[in-house]
Amino acid sequence: MPAPHRVVITAFPGVELLDVTGPAEVFSVASRLVGTERADYRVQIATADGALVTTSSGVRLMPDLALAEVEGRVDTLLVSGAIRPTGDGRGIEAVVDPEVTAWLRSAAPAAGRTGSVCAGAHLLAAAGLLDGLPATTHWLTAAQLAADHPRITVDPDPIFIRAGRLWTCAGVTSGMDLALAMVAADHGHALALSTARMMVMYVKRPGGQSQFSVPLAAQSTQGGPDDRIEAVRRWIADHLTEDLSSDLLAARTNLSVRHFSRLFRASTGSTPAGYVEAARLEAARRLLEETGRSLPDIAAASGLGVVETLHRAFQRHLGTTPAEYRRRFR
């Protein structure tokens, strides 16, 4: 049998539990499916002193070894993260554990590949490992990462980013997407999809997909929802193929077009027309990712109408064609 693929996941007090256990479970399930002719995964959890740590949820983790005891080949090194309220209580910041960070400076370059989960990117950055590279992290701490480390090209949108042997991913559950992508890199997409199905994961998200759906992204920009706008947004999602002009949407709220448009932008950060196009584009993306339907069919079903409009929307917002998007993400 081939030698096992060794995965070491770092942890420290206050770490996000799923940052550690999510990827560990993906590798464990993949090992049950990989068969005897290919290398399975052996996962170890390492902490600064090898002692038990209490996670942010209060659940305690028993590590396998101390950082100093991590000897020999490490095929995959994963750095978990943690977030906490800022000192003034008005925001959120990433936790940068000094002991893990110091250890990473020498350990990460020797690993086969290194990845961060959630705010773990801040530890890689503090160790100087992401300079000159693109990276992502939890959307809540992306601005902090960019401000603290201007030599890193921070993109808060993708689920994960691979830059050579260094991988970074978004918040919490995206660590499972990262692990699935690593399984696909090691053993092919078929095994990764089988692993996702066995774990009853709703979808195996490709790295270039956004952390946010259109409704969630709109919610993240608003100070407080307006019930009338919320109702319109829900109606839009269920009626993408219908006439969604500002005139008709305003009529549904019994508001003038001008007042409706002003309220809509204040609530979502977008114009009504821009929101409708984004919602239709998201629907088209999902159909391209999950089905084999033709481009004319997808254009009609998403509300974009015709293939020419579909192409223009993809070029304008994603810088690619629908066909290329399907080849990359389906």
C-alpha cells in the first residue's frame, strides 16, 4: 500500500472548532473511499505544547502532538484560525497566535502544501508566507488582512484561492470546500464528488465562486431591512423570468419609482436594475454549474432572455464567457 498522505492541522486556544474538524472529516471520509491502491490520509492535530485546547465554542480538542514534535514529511499543513471582538467591542478581528506563527516560518516551507482555513490566513501572513500572493479569508477580516499586510493581494469574495503550493479559503465551512479541492488535486474530481455526496454536502463549491449569494450580499450592506424591500427581493427571486422593471417593482410596493429606487439602494446597496441582473446572473451560473442545459435554455430560464444578453452579462461581471465558466466550474 502507498504511504499515507500526512495532514497536520494546527490549533490554539479559542480556535474555531469547524476550522479543525471540518477539513479533518473530509480527509477521513475520502480515506474510506480511496481504496487500497492509492494513498489515504492520516490527520494529526498539533498545538503549541501538545495540551488540550478549548475552542471558541467551548468544545475541547485533544491534540495528537506538540508543534515541536512534528517531525518528518508533512504533505499537507493546514492552519486554522479564530476571530474575536475588537477591544472597543465595535467590530471583529482575527486572532494571530504568536507560537503557531513562529513555528510556521520554518515548518510551512518544508511542507508539501500549506493552506489556511478562515482567519488562519492572518497567521500565514504574519509569518511572511503570503507576501506577493493573492489570498482570501473570512469576509469579516479581509479588510484587516489587507491593511496589516499590503504586500498581499486580498480578495474577500472567493471560497478559496490556490497560489502554487499555498492555499487560502474563506470563513469556517469553506475549509471543507478547500479540503475537497485538495482531495480532487490528489485523487481526481470523482473521488472528491463521492466524498461530498457521502457527507451530504449540498454542493461542492468551486474556488472561484463567491462567498455570498446575491440576497446575502445585499443583506450585508444594509443597516436594517425595510420590510417592503425585503418582500420585493423575495418576489424577484421567484419571478426571474417575468418583467422586473423598476416601474412594476415600485408598483408592488405602492411607491413612486423615485422613492422606491432610493429605498432599494439604501437597503441593498444596489439599484433595482443592478440587483435584478445580478440575481439573474447568479441563476445562470447555478444552471451552468449544475446542469447540462443549452445556453439558449439557460438564458431563458434565468430571465436574461437570449444568449447574447447572457454573454454580455458574463463578460461585464465575470470577465469570461458562459461556456468557459461551465468548463471551469461544472
